[in-house]
Amino acid sequence: MFLPRLICHRTERFITVPTWMLRQISHNSRDSLQKQVLFLISTKASLNNDDKLKIRKYWSEMADYKNLRKQRTALLENSILHKMKIEDFVEFINRTKSSSMTARGLYRRECLYQCKDDLALVNEVVAQVSSAKQLKPLDTPLDTMRWSVDDAFSTADIVMAADLFLLYYKLFTDNVQPDEPYARKIISALAYPNPMHDHVHLVKYLEMNSLFEKRVGNGIRLTRFQLETLSNKALGLSDDAPQLCKAILNKLMNINYFLTAESKLRDDQILLAYKSIDENYRRGNVASIYSTWNKIKGHYVSITAHDSRIIYKVLKICTHNRAYRSICSEIFWQLTPEYYCNNPLLLPAIIDFITKQDSLPMAKELMQNISRYTLPENHHIVWLNKRCLSSLLRMHLKFNDSNGVDRVLKQITTNFRSLSQENYQAIIIHLFKTQNLDHIAKAIKLLDTIPPKQAMLAYGSIINELVDWKLASKVKFTDNLMALINELLMKAHDFDPEHRSSLWNVVSSLYIKKLCHYKKQEGKYVGNTEEDIDLAKLLYLNASKKEKIHWTKSNCNPFIISTPSDVKLKINNQNRFAILRNIALSALQTERIDIFLWACAELYQNGMTIEELRLDWNIMLKHQLRNSEFKTNKEIVQDIKKHGVSSIKRYLR
């Protein structure tokens, strides 16, 4: 990922400077950067932006110590402090340091460059320019690093403190373990809330943690306060920088702790995993939730010790993603009937899972458990709440249990007086799924009696079913299919002209699904023209633009637009992942690797890691991985390495 260098001045905003610009500076003059910096120090009363860029380029070259070694020139010889009078250097620094972070960075870095070979010079400079009081001489290079960090703290140069720490260990100490107390001191400062600079603070944390992973074998040990503040910072950037947020949360979930005597530290780590699941549930990133849950599911002796709200979210999102349902089955068998039959949040989710599984034996066992294990005092709370009754209605409809349907409908009308939109949706879509023309007529007639507010969910489900019929070429339903879709969407538009309802997310997803649909015939995928997948990419890009110049809402009915490139879709966090996965899958099937990699890059930019992308595609494409239960995250990773799809290994390296 490209991370631009950040140049900051105490009274100025951060300036983003691409690396190519820094390189260009060195080519604008025949003089070396060292000579250019010496010249501006001798002639400038203050530093402008061009001067600061030259100094930063000089720092970049000085940090490239491997190149200096190849040239057999010492760091000391390349330092500007070695080439000028100390009085001139001190006079320049004291004139500019109060207004320029670059000037403050200059004297601190020069002292680090000199600290291995000339501590006397370092002490002379420190005595005259240090912003922090230094009461005793610096005796070692390590003392110099600590002074530079403390001096940066004294002027609130937090990012610089981290840079100086990293520079010291890059220049001099290839095999020495980093100074952990000072690292934790810097991490505490980076963790402190600072909305303007939170992004760069988190990047510096990752760089420092990486140093410890390479030198020590594990990351910097944290306190509970550091864990909480860093995670809150990351979550605050989840929309603007999803990959950075994910990188931070993943590190924090696996990091060691400084105060190991505190018994709740590991529980705090579990809470952090819960935050990650919450965030990825909001985004629809099922692969991340699956991976995170597998990391933490065995933390407690019993699964019931986990937060039931998190178990619910894992069940719900994995139930609606067929490839991940094995984890729902695992959770169902691990939960005791005494627990889930008395939990008004989990019971409906389990009923929905069993309904989706289409398993009559599981349904019968569940109903027996509900009768046997629900406590009398919980009967009304669990059995008769609106969500549970809606789930029971769907299950009885699925298994054509007319007595059960009548019984549940009676309970709904008795307790709530009327049916909810979820109830209407369940009944209407059940009638459509029978594919019986008389039943479909009844469903449409029932739909006409429902107020639009109560019918929006049903509209989406019906259109989904009709699009599936169209893709499956069910000829007997195609005559009036598009007319019915148009009628439903016009009614929805009249009720919701601003397209605020989630129905329009569904419509956009279905349009892309139809556009990218390919059938397998004689071992090859055939269907729409190859240009359709390019069109899907174009429509996604148009809908994802932050500023849509010519339009603010999606089309009422994209299926009837005569010029496909004029289609306007509604794409947001609710449907983005589904749309990109549809495009990527079709691209993979038709060997459009360019589009596949583009879609994967978009998923990456929106928060999926490379590991999650590999997991997602392998689970979707390999049934052996899909059907694995009761495996740890480590075992799943090993299975993917050993038995994963070869093309995914090649494309996502």
C-alpha cells in the first residue's frame, strides 16, 4: 500500500508529499543534498516549503545506511554537522526551531548521526539547542536516543519521537533488542486521542510494533489503557481507512500485555475481537467475522460465556452466506438447549438457520427442545416476542406445516393485533416459491391489500425470486415477469421517492447479479456478452463516486433502462461486498483475471485483508473447506495452504 511521507510544521497542516517529488528535488541542482542543506542554513532566515523538502530528502538519504556502507562512507562524514561550524548550526536552529518542526527534527537527527563516533560534539549541541532540560552529559548512543525522544515530547512532536526511535535502531543496532520502556512511552503518546493526526499515529504504532516483531519475536507489550485507546482510534477511522483499522485491530487482538498480573487483560482482548466482529458485521465482511470467531471461540470453557449478541451476529451473517453455514451448525451443537431456549436473541437466529438448512429432523428436535427446556417464567419473553414468532412462521411455512402456520398467525394477531412486514414477506415469498400460478396470484392479491410501508420487504424478496427465475430460464413465468417487477418498483418509488429504503440496495445488487450471470454448458461458462462484466465495473465505479454530478439517487427500475451505461445504482456498505463478490466470481468463471483482481482490490480497500480474500474464495469454491466444522483458525489456514484452489493461490499471492 502506498503511504505518502507526511511533512508537518507546528503551525501548519500536514502536507502530503509523494516520493517522486522528493526524488525530483535532488535532480534540480548539480550540488549534493548535503551542500544544498548547508547553503540554506547559511543563507536563510526561515524555512519555506521547498527548503523543508530538501531537508527531508537529505534525511531520507542519511537513513539509507546500507547505501552509505556500499559507498564506504561513514555516516559521520555525510552529516552536515560534520561540515560546518557548530556556532552557525546552533544560531540557525535557535532562530528557526520555535516555528518549524523541520528545524527541530534537524538538530535531533544530527545528534543521532553523530552519537556513535562523537558524543562530545553531541553534548555541545544539546547544551545549546535542547528544548528539554538535559542536566547531565549523554554517555552512550542509547542516552542520545532517549534524549531525542524526550526532547520531541517537550515540544509535542509525537510522530517525530516515534521516527527518532525507529531511526536509531535502523542506523546502529542490527541485533540489539529495542528499548521497551521508551517504546511504551511513545505508544502511550501515540494512543492519546488526536483526531487530526490519528491516522499517522496508528501508522507509527504499526511501524514500531513491526520493529519489535523482527527483533524480539513479538510485538510491544501493552497496558489496558493503550489497548483501549488504540482500538478506539482505529474504529474511529473504520470508514475513512478500513485497511488501517483492520491492521490495528488484528495486531491488538494478538498482542502481548505488559501488566500480566491483571486478570481481565485477556478478556479485554476478547472484547476487542467483539468490536472487530461488530465493525465487520456492519460492512458485511463475513470472511473476517468467520476468521475472528474461530480465533476466540475456544477462549472460554463453554461457548455460552461469550456475549450472546456476538454469537447472534455470527449466526445471522453466516446463515445468510451459504458457504459459511458450517460455523452455524457448530455453534448450534455447542450451545445447550437450556441456554438457547431461554435466550430471546439467539432462539430466532437458530430457528432461521435451521429453516435455511431445510433440515426437518433439526426442526423437529428444536421444537421438542423449546417445549422441554423453556422455563415457565421465560415463555412469554422468548416464545411470544415478535422476532421469535416471525422466525417460527418462516419455519412452519418452509416445512409446509399448515397447523403450525395457523397457530403462529393466531399468536401474532392476538399479541400484536396485525402482521408485521416480516410476516407478510414470509407468507408472500412462500407462495411464490411454490411456483404454482394460483398461489402466485394469491400472493399478488395479498400484496395489493398491504400498505406500502408494510410491503417494502416483500417487494425486495419477490424481485429477488423473479430475477432468479429469469436467470434460470423458467419460461412459464417470463411473459409478465418484467411487468410485475416494474409495477412493484413504481409502487415502492411512490412511497419512497428519495430511495432511502434498503430495498434499493437489493435492487442494485440484483441488477449486477443479472448482468454478471453466466451458465455452465459443456464445461464452459456462457451467457451474457463479455462486455457486460466491464459494464458492471463501470456502474460500480459510477455509483461509488463521492460526488455524483448528474444524479443523487438510483433509477426506479434499472432493468428497463434502454442504455445500460446510463443505469444509476445505489451502492453502500450494505451491499458493496455482495456486488463486488458477484463481479469477481463471474470474472473468475470467464477468466477475466483483470476484473477479478480489480474487484479483489476494491474489497481490500474496503477492509478485507489478503488472508480474508484467500479464505473467502477458497470457502466459496471448495466444498471440502466449506463443510469443515470444529476446526481452529490455524487448522483452517493449513487446510487452505494444502488443499486450496490453485488459481486463487496464483492470483492472491
